[in-house]
Amino acid sequence: LRNYQMEPEAQTMLNILVRNADRRNTLVKKIFELSVSDKLTDTPNNTPITDLSIVVQQLARIFTPYTEQRHQTFIYPKFEPLKITIPMYNLETILSNLISNAVKYTAEGGEIKIDIATDQHFVTIHVSDTGRGIQEKDIPLMFNRFYRAHNEQEEATEGEGWGIAIVETVVEKADGGIKVSAEWGQGTTVSVI
């Protein structure tokens, strides 16, 4: 229908309907993720092993068109297989929410970067952006479900404020940790261990 020739007013109405349908679809997906994350049990000893390198490459393919559309630089590592103890769906949920937020809150021409750090016992995933950042007073609040900072820029950005709460729940159920470092106007780094 988008390519069908119609009156400008009808085309405008169709565009509004499509945009609203997309928003509702995203809302349903977030509600599903939230309900699944609430039902996760703590990580058992027989948790599936997931290759982090495969998940990063898959998500890079998914998000690259969005970053290109916004003229953002998207930097992600290409590395040898790195096995970690977490179900693939959970890892995808964590990273897709973090990358989505980075893309959403970074202006055109900005940069989103994924870094991986390893030591003998842990793997740390850093998702950084050069976006608007987060005020220090808002960092502890951002883990609350439905929390959104109250300023004009935040209110103009679509979202319900569930993504980082979902990430925190999934990370905690996997016996991991999450840390946010940010400076208002300078960008944000979310680190997951």
C-alpha cells in the first residue's frame, strides 16, 4: 500500500497507521521479554554454552542498516569463538537491548561501539555510545521498570523505559553484573560481566 498511488491525506493517514502498528508490535515484544525475564530461574550448572562471537556478528548484521540510516559509526569486534555460559536467547536479549538504546540515544553522525574484555574467569561486554549520556542522578533510576528521564530530548525519543530493566533482570539471573558509566552530553557505556 505504501507504493500505491493515493491522495496525500490518505497517504499521511496510512503512514500514521503503520507507525502506530510498529509501536504496538515493539510494545508487545517488550512485554513478552519482560514476562520471560521475570520467569527465568537462576543459572543452573547445566546452562547452555553460547558462542559470543556468533551473537555479536548476528546482531551487527541486524543493527548495521539502522546505524547506516542514521549515519552512525558502528564498531564491533571480529574475534575467534568465545564460549560463555548463558542461553543464546538471553545473550541476544541483553545485547540487542543495549545496542538498540545506543542507536536510539546517539545523534546522527555519532558512534556506537562494542568491546569485549576477557580474563581468566570473566568476560565483560562493553556497549558504548557518543550519545547524549545520562545525568548521574538518573543512573540508579534507569534500572526501574518504565523509568524515563524527564527532559525534552528523552520524551521525543520513542520507548517505554523497559529495555535496561529487562537487561538487568536477565544479567542477574545469569549471576552476572551490570555497570553504567555516563556523563551528560558525552555518551554512555554499559558494561555487562
